[in-house]
Amino acid sequence: MTCLGTAGTTLLDTRIPPFHVKISRNHTKPVPVLIGAEFEFKSSSPALLLLPTGRRRSLGPPAEMAMDLSTSSSSAPSSLILTSGASGRISALFSLRALRSLMMLINAFFLLLLLPFRGRKRPAPSSSADKLSDVDDKQRGPVVRVPPTIVHWKSSSSAPPPVDYDVAARRALAKIRVIQDDDENSVRQFSLFATARGNETLFTQTWTPVSVNIRGIVILMHGLNEHSGRYSGFAKQLNANGFKVYGMDWIGHGGSDGLHAYVPSLDFAVADMKSYIEKVVAENPGLPCFCFGHSTGAAIILKAMLDPKVEACIDGVVLTSPAVGVQPSHPIFVVLAPVIAFLMPRYQISVANKPGMPVSRDPAALVAKYSDPLVYTGSIRVRTGYEILRITSYLQQNLSKMRVPFLVLHGTADTVTDPKASQKLYDEASSTDKTITLYDGLLHDLLFEPEREAISKHIIDWLIRRI
């Protein structure tokens, strides 16, 4: 007879009584046995042999497995050792394969619901890819080559992890810009800041006035998808008025660690901001310390200010277009965001970016922003969008706890963040020293609008009056 047994299958053949398996140890060479494969045995009557699934094993040495399948007509009535009943179905229901199939079904369901989600585009054929590469090189300029040796390994294991070339290239470019910035009135330097989590490094930089006495400190927090280096011009204006400026690229941005523009949790950015403030204050004892934040960076600062320990260190904050109120393009995203952020956190959703969302009325400023390799221009990642909705919801419920002096500036034509939410911040905050200015017709990036000089002067005058 021929007997076949397949892994993961439960069968019953009642035509023969139970058989017995005997192992003899009268050989010396090991015999490899692949558990879970198909086996064929010869006998005079039908029989079934099932082996459990597992890894390749060797019964050696000095054992070689010899199987003697014998039947006994005098044995007791056969007992059901192998069954095809409910027990097998229940085991299969809770098996790893069933769970994987269920997860695949759930993913497919949400992918059908959310067609705008998309991953990385597939590369074009080699000839087309070469042409596209040439075009990119012409548009972006020279490519920064980063040797693997400059990358800091984050693991103490014997085998180093793969190099994150994207982070290394971004960090190298950020460093080059600092080094090549030769200004006789300001000294620009960079440093790396280790987070309290211990597994991430953030890129930071400073602008120090050369011929002007330092009267105060300003800590810069950039907005979503950009980096602190974009505010170098504003930092030098602050230098000219006696302020030393510190800038930090928060997680996933600029020269800092993390997938570009991917924020696993804005609570990480808030915690990093608190640690950075503590460091800056310790380095500058006795000097008044202020914070400047734009858009999501302003939301990060606002949440940090709700901590009494941080509040005691800060003399005032300036917020431009703060992300206190952000509305998704469709209400369904508010419902689906937590689920999708858990299942597919890195997926990019194009419809979350409302069509026709200009951030400046200055064409040159737009070209400079979107041609900058350190500025992320892709569609927002699901987890990042969910984190923004989460922090804005938190701020909306805690605006009355804000007690730090603040200046909030917002353009009435801003389509990225809601100027009405800035008005609500002003109305509900408990700060006794608070000012709001709404610029009629201006867009989101106020410091890159044609009126930037007047806006910068407004901010600097507010800071000087509080030194």
C-alpha cells in the first residue's frame, strides 16, 4: 500500500487498527528527517502516518531511524488518536496562518476604501531611469556622496545595522550648508543632540552674533516637512538685535534621524523640545529665553509650555500660523485615521493635501522651498497626519492652561492651518501678556511672504520689549 502524510492535515482511516512505531539503534550514521514533508511507506494494507510540522532534525549519532509498522489483530478496539473533528478546526482557526490571512484581508479591505493611499513608485526601465536621473541632477545640483564611515552606528551588536543613507545624505547636506555659510556678522555652527530615548540623534544648529552683545536667547522650531536651516535669514536678523538663536530639526526632518517627514509620535518631538530647552537654558544662565515656532512647530511649543517646569524657563513665545486648528480634506479621515495609522503608518495619502494650497504669494520663495532637498515634498504619511490631528485636538481642550506670554501671527487667507483657531487661542489662554495679529490676505508661510520684513520687525520689537 502507499501512505502519504502532509504537514498540517488531520486525517482518519478506520480500515486498520492503530499501528506502532519502533526505533532501533543498531546503526551509526544519522538520518536526516524533514518534519512536515511528504513520506511514502510500503505495506500490505492502507495506513496513514502524520508527522507534526517543524524544522529539519537529525536523529544522530549513533541513531538511525528504522520504522517497523506492524498491526496487531489482538489489540483493543482502536482509539481515535488522529481525528478530523472540531479540535483540528479550532486549532487551525487560531493558527499563525489563519491570523496572517485575517490581517491580509483587513489590509485589502482598507486599501479598497482608501484608494488615495500609495507607496513608493516603481522605478522606470533602465533607459528611462537614466534620463530621469539626468533631469534630477540638473534640477537639484551636485549629489552629496556620504561615506559610510561618518554614520554613527546605533547598535553595540557585532554585526552593524544597515546604513541609513537617506539620513546620512540629509545630515551631510545640512552640515555643508552650515560650514559654507560665511557671514561676518554671525557665526553659524552645528551639533548633534541625543534624545532621551537614546536611539535617535537630532541635528541642531546655532547662530551667534559677532559684534553685538547677547541680550537673549531664541529657540526655533520649524514646521512640518521643512527644517531649521530655512530660517537662517530670520536668525541673522535676530543676531543683529542681540539674540543668540538655537534651531533643532525635529524627528524625521532636516538632518535628524528618522524616515523623511515620518513622525511616529509628536509626543517624541514635544519631549525632545523640553530636553533641548533644558540644555539651552543651562548653557545660558541669566539670559531671557524665548521660543519661536511655525505651524506644527508652534503646536509642539504650545504643548511643551503646558508643562510647569518648562513654563518657568521661558519668558515668551512667538507663534506663526500655529497648528491649533487643522481640518482634514474629508471627515472620514478623522474616523479612519487611528485604524489606518496603526495598520499602514508609512503610507502616503494624497487627498489629505487639499488641492491648490499655496503657502506664499512670493514665487521665488516657493521655488526656493520646493527645490530644497531637505524639504519634504511628497504626500503626507498617514501616521504623521494622525499625529497632527491628535495634537491639535489636545490643544483645543487645553488652551486655557496656557500662561506663558505669547505673540500669535496668522494670515487670514491661510488654507493650511485655521486662523480662527489662533483667535480661539488668544481668547481662551490664561496668559496675562498675549497679543494677536491677523494679516489680511496673507498665506501660511508668513516669514516668506512679500511682507516678511515688516513681520520680522514686528516679532523682534515684541521680543525686545520683554528683555
